[in-house]
Amino acid sequence: MKEIDTRETGVINVIAQGTQVEGSIITNGDCRIDGVVKGNLTSKAKIIIGRSGKVDGNVTCSNVEIEGTIRAESLNVSDLVFLKATANVVGNISAGKIAIEPGAEFSGNCKMNNQRAAAAAAPQPEKR
């Protein structure tokens, strides 16, 4: 069976408001959560947690935009974490970049995995 790349088709996985999912979700494409997910959420693309969205579990993805609530041990995001003004996040964030609007609530630790900063800090070979 051929795997469909949702980034090419424009399809977005949606957990609508009023829907509750118990268990882990793994997807290759974008995902929008307006309902409740009790379990880990993993995507190779972007995850959007809408204003009414709630996630109780770890999140792993390339980009995440949060307007709702996340309770997690860890958020592992390879590129950008964007906390909107209505976001409420409890957990440790590991990300390439982070943007936080005034009003967002965040409780936890944040570790930046900026590739350029890591390369600049790495020991350079001695020039002869």
C-alpha cells in the first residue's frame, strides 16, 4: 500500500471540538487538534492545537502552533514552537526556535537546539 504524503495533497488530520481520543496518534502529515487527545502525538509535519484543543501526552513534530492546552513531560520540536496568547503549556520544550506571544502561559524548561549556534560553539580545527 502506498503511503500518502498529506503535505502534497493538502489533507489535514483533524480531531474536532467535542471529540476525545485516548491513545497515541502517529501521522506523516499535518494535524489539527480542536478536541481532546489523551496520549502521545507524533507527526513528521506541523501540529496545530486550536483554542479548544487539549493534549495530555508528549508531542513530537517539526512545527507546532499552540492556542490551547498541553500537559506533557516533553515537547520535542525540530523547528518552531509558537505559543499564541491563549496557550497554556506545562512540560519541557526542546526546539530549534520558540516564539511566545504576550499572555501565553508556560511552565517547564526550554532547550534550544539551534543548529547554527551549535555549529558556532563547536571546537574548530586548528589552522596551520
